[in-house]
Amino acid sequence: MDLLVVGGSGLLGREIVRQARRSGRQVAATFHRQVVPVAGVNWRKLDIRRRDEVAAVVNQLRPAAIINAAYRQDDWAITADGGMHVAAAAVANRARLVQVSSDAVFSGTAERYDETCSPDPTSPYGAAKAAVETATTGLDPGAVIARTSLIIGADGSSSQERLVHALAANPTSGFLFTDDLRCPIHVTDLAAALLELAASAYAGIHHVAGADAVSRYELGLLIARRDGIDDSVLPAGRRADTTVPGPVRVRLDCAETQSRLTTQLRGARTFLAPTCA
């Protein structure tokens, strides 16, 4: 088995699976609730919270590489404990590991964050991701930890895209933050970069995010314009005026990682530009 994608039924996992299959790799992937209809994939039901289940699946499949894209923002056991279970199983089976992490590990107090910056999370999700980074590094120093940012889908399937469409239909149901900056990345770019890293000899922290730092409101405008939605109806507000936990402004510096990749980490202003009919 060439590759095991843990969390293969999610937005990112599905794209990794598709790209790996197109390149002719033998692929297995895990799901928690529902199998994704991707042909030629060895699908395995898995509760990542159970160390014994994770170990059993990896022992049976013996993959050369594992990409862990599984997480749940409000569940420490899935994000932190589950990631540790995957790392332990990878080490036991001498599998190459790419552990997907997040820009939520940072507080947002610095102007920019490169790969040398230490985590200082301010939310439970950020703390869970920081914990799995530490566990992975301790268990498997040769693993790649890939920190990323907001993931945008190719077909409107990401949470940010769904939110924009919902707010356009009902502007009184919420708003988009004007002071919350991230570096959104297209799911196809992220999947390609993770597959590159899995096939490389690199280890340690890598930042894999888009080239543009934009607010969630600007991102919403870009999505609306791409999808032919009237962007003037999108409501705006400040995260600083809410009680939503987590960092406000996080700019991931990806220059070092980009220099190692052939995949171009495009910015949102590029990959969300309207196309001519």
C-alpha cells in the first residue's frame, strides 16, 4: 500500500485521495460515518479516538506513507489524541507521516509567523493542534507537520463558501469578520503540496498556506464575485466585538516551504478570480 489518508472523507482528505489515485498510487483511506464514492480506494471505517483501532488498521495496511487530515475543532480526543495515535502507529510500522496542523496554533500577536515560531494558542482547537504537533515530534522526528490556513473548495464545499452563500441568502443570520486575517489556500494546492511532502525526505514544521493575507470579509467578497452573488449584501463585523475564541490576525510565512515545492501556493485573489464564461 502506497498511501493511507486518515480522514479521507473530509474536504481535504477527498482531494488527497483523488490526486493520489490519478497519479496511479495504491490508496487506502479512512472514514468515520460515510464512505466517499471514489473508485479504486480501500476504504476503512475508523474511530481515530481509539488507539487500538488506529494501530490495527495501520498494521493491516502497512502503508509506505500516511497523511493525517482528520480533525474536529470542538473535539480534543479526535484532534489531539487521535493525531497522537496516528503518529504512534506510523512509527511502529515505519511509515512516512505527514500530520496536518493549523494556523490556530498561534495567538496572532506577531506580524508574521514562519516555521521557526513556537505555538502560543488562544483557543481549545489551537491547543489541540499544538499538542499533536508536540506529540508527533516526540514520537517521530522524521515526520512532517504541515500548518495550513482556511481551506477553500473547488466546488463550493468548504465551510467558508457555504457561509457566504448562507449570508447572501439571509444577511441577518450573521456577518463576516473584517479584522480576522488568514492566508486561505485552495484545496487542490494544499493536497498537491502534502503529497509532495509525503514523497520527500523533508522533516519538521512546514507552512502550507496561500500567498495572500485577506480578511474573512474580503474572502467572502471574492467568493461571492466568483460565484456571481451580489457582494453588496454580505454583512460585515469585527471579531474583536465578539466572544469567539482564537487568534484574530495570523499571517503564515510560507517562503521556506514554497522554495521546496513545485506546487504553487496560490493566493485567494488568484484562485478566486472570476473566470470568463
